[in-house]
Amino acid sequence: MAKYGMLIDLTRCIGCHGCTVACQARWDLLPQVQFTKVHRYEVGTFPRVKGGVVTTQCMHCDEPPCARVCPTGATQKRADDIVVVDEQKCIGCRYCQQACPYDARSFNPQGNIVQKCYFCYDFVEKGQQPACVETCMAAARIFGDLDDKGSELSRAIASRKAVQIKGTSIYYVPPRNLDASFLPADFREPGAVRIWQDIVHPGGKTVMGLAAGAVIAGLVINNIKGGGKNA
Amino acid sequence: MPEERVERFNLFERLGHWSHGITFVFLLLTGLALVFRGYAGLLGPGGLRLFRSIHHAMAYPFTFLTVIILILGTPRTAWQWLRECLTWGRDDFRFIAAFPREFFGLKVQLPEQGKFNAGEKLNSLLTIAGSILMAATGWILLLRDSFSPAVVAWALPLHSAGALLMGGVLLGHVYLALGHPGSRESINGMLSGKVSARFAREHHGRWYRQLKAGEKVVKEQQKIA
Ligand code: HEM
């Protein structure tokens, strides 16, 4: 099974927004829903100003918190590492939007669902490329199989000294003008998600279970002692 | 001869209690569908969407209705209730310490209590604090676009924690009101408004004496008039 990933070479990206728009066209998105976004940065003070562009999107994390918090299982990580949303199953609770450390999810108020970059999985299955890769004039994006050492992606990662955003499927070649601190941070599960899923849910279920157990024990003891009649 | 009964809660106190209780149970049952995965699977996406709508609709009466009923309908007794809940004496702590035995139907001597026993006071305080927490975090979640992402992110675990803890408290509350042979006469206070004089004497002795003393004063005043 392939492990899909993407390299974004920011030394080539000119910030034309082509990826944003091609993706919106392919997925028929609302204008305010953008699966991939372009951010411009300026560093220094006039007249010594340098600029750079960073694109962001769903990072297809190794352990996606969005999938963890999804109450319906609509968000799932597939065996090929692509994180998908089953839009039929999504109830629009927006838990995933909060949980995402990369702010990579958008709410679609018309369908009352949350959407994000799917790595164009159904096109990829047919051997095609994601829309953003296909459209990029500067060939700044390379999509492929990270497990296949001979893939164009794996070779480019090695030869261009790309930086992996740890815990995710995304690699960047940082822009010449900007250091790596302008890139998305390495993956860390948000504290609120950890406390909610690891402590509050199991702890709270235990409290309810203990309360139910106490009530049942009380009912049993009262029945044995008094036949359940009023004292 | 029919058993003598004494008035415990007026109509507005009862309406306030049930508007809170019914909306709470709806909110709990619809909210828990998002916590227990098996329950969510049973409902399916369509059922969950419906449950969400019910949850969001119940938020309005839960937040406002009980407060309005108590303030407009029976401000004086609501105030007395709050004051009593905040007044704790030695007997109250002794009651709490002894109560687990009573809960499980074991023999125990409980100290004499007023209109609200220490357990009811504790339940009232937990309910008030918990409801404020649930309403505050709930509205943050509903109006999430007006709050910073960090606030919304922490509202969720707080909302879940409040729901699950109060759900546990509710189970005990329902058991004492309906199932426990010693205390289940109290449900009549919340239904018809009256409880048996015997129950009032045995479970709320201090309140019962005050009630009788009050009646005597009234009767004597009538005699003089
Ligand atoms: C005592 C009353 C309440 C209980 C027991 C309750 C319970 C719950 C529970 C268990 C959840 C799921 C949390 C999770 O998945 O971990 C939830 C979610 C939620 N609750 Fe409540 N809740 C209450 C009151 C409210 C109120 C007053 C509001 C609104 C003002 C509200 C709005 C929400 C929202 C917006 C969600 C997020 C999921 C969704 O949008 O459906 N809740 N609630």
C-alpha cells in the first residue's frame, strides 16, 4: 500500500493562487472554502524587506486529531495515509475544526458539513494527479508515494533537502528568504483534544458507570432488606 | 382517616423544577450521543443530525425558562431556597458523612434537617454551578464564530466534563426520588406539591416544627380577631 505525501517547493512557488482555484473548481467549493491557501510574509524593515510565500493545506497527519474527535467516524485516515471526510456521514458538529492544529478545515454552511483537502483521492486512485499539482505552473508541487524510494517525490525530497513537517505527510523546500520557522510547525496534538479525549471522556464515563452501579446496589440492598416497601 | 399532608412546593417551584429537569434530560440524552460511539452508531448520521437540532433547541428553555419562572412566579421562596443552600452548619456535614449508608439502605441515624437536607443542598449547589457551566460553554459552542479558537477548543472538554458529572449526579437524584424506599415520598412534593406529615416530620424535622409553629400563630391570630 502506498503512503501518499506531497512536497511543496517554496523556492519555486510564486504565490499565484492557482492551486487554490484549481482545487475549488475540481471540488466545486464555495468561495470561502479553500482547501489550500497561500500566505505571504515580509521580514525586515524598509528598505531591507524580503518577502516569501508559504502555502498550507491539510497535512494528512500520521495521527490525525480530527479523526479522533469525530463522533460519527466521518473523518478517517485511510490505509494509504490520506485523511478523508465522508460528507454523507458528517453532521457538522465542527469538533474536527477545533481539533486541527493547522486550521486546515473549513465549514461549509450550505451543506452543514466540514471539508478539507482530500489529496484528490478519487483522481489519485485513477492514476491522476491532485488538481493543485496538475495546475501549478512553476511545478512547485510534487505528489507521490513516500514509501517508494524511486518515486519522483522521494527523489525530490532527497535532492532538494526538503524539510518534513514531523508527524505529517507534507514536505517543504523553504523559501530562500524565509527560515523554517515560517513553515507549519511539527505535529503536536492540541492539549484541549488530549484532555478531552484521554481524560474527560473515559473519566466521565467511569463516573456515570459508578453512579449507575451505586444505584443498582442500593436498589438490590433495599429490596433484600425491606422487600422494597416504604420504610 | 386520610393521611395528613403538608404543602412543600408551590406551583411555580414545581414548574421551575420540571422545566429544568425535562430540558436537562433532553440535553443529556441528545448530547451523550456524541460521547458514546455505540449510541452514535445506532442513531446513524440522520439521527444524530436530529439529536443535534433537539440539543440546540433545548438550549433556550434550559438557559432561560427556569430562571424566568422562579423570578416571576415565586421570587420569595426561590430566595429562601438559595439562602438555605448556602447556609451550612455542623449537622449538615454530619448528614453528608452519614448519608452513604442511608443511600444503600443500611441502618444509620441522620441528624435533624430543615426544609432542605444537606444532600439536597449539595445537589442544588452542584446543579446551579453545573448549569451555569453548561450554559456558558454551550453558548460558546453555538456562537463559536464570535469567540477565539482557543476559547472554543477548551469549551468542549469543559462541556463534556460537566455533562458526564451531572449525568452521574442525576442518576443518584432519580434513584432517591423514585426508587429509595426511605426518600421516595419526596417525589410527591414535586408532583402534587404535598408530602405526608409523617415524611415531613421524620425527614425534615426542623422544617416541620417551624411549619406547625407558624400554623399555631395563624390560628391564634384568627381566634383573637
Ligand atoms: C445540562 C445541560 C447540557 C448537557 C447535559 C449537555 C450535554 C452535551 C454533551 C454530552 C455534548 C457532547 C460533548 C462531547 O462530544 O464530548 C454536548 C455538545 C454540545 N452542546 Fe450541550 N449540553 C447541555 C447544555 C447545552 C446548552 C445550554 C447549549 C447551548 C447553549 C449546548 C450546546 C452544545 C453544543 C453546541 C455542542 C457541540 C455539538 C453540537 O453542536 O451538537 N449544550 N452537550
